[in-house]
Amino acid sequence: MVKLTGNYIAVKDTDLQESIELLEEMYNSFMNQDYDCIAARRMNRKRETPIRSFFAR
């Protein structure tokens, strides 16, 4: 069993293909504004194969 400690959690897909560049910006927005949850969504899929983009939709 994994024991989790801390006040916040970030969740990523297990394939780890998403970049983490926005994590700091998301954390700062969470701390400095009145949010209780923050999410990100990929806006384009230019680097993906057509079949992968199809199933993502």
C-alpha cells in the first residue's frame, strides 16, 4: 500500500507523454486565485498519428 502525504496532488496519464511545463503555472494559479481544482487539456494533436487523434476525440 502506498501512503500519500501532502496537501496537493497532480495526476498524469501513465504513458507520461504530456509535458510538465504547465505544472508550475497551474500550481501558482491554484494558490493565488480562488480555485479548488485545475485541469489542462491538449488543444492540438499535430504530432500524433491520425489514428491516435481519432481515438482521443
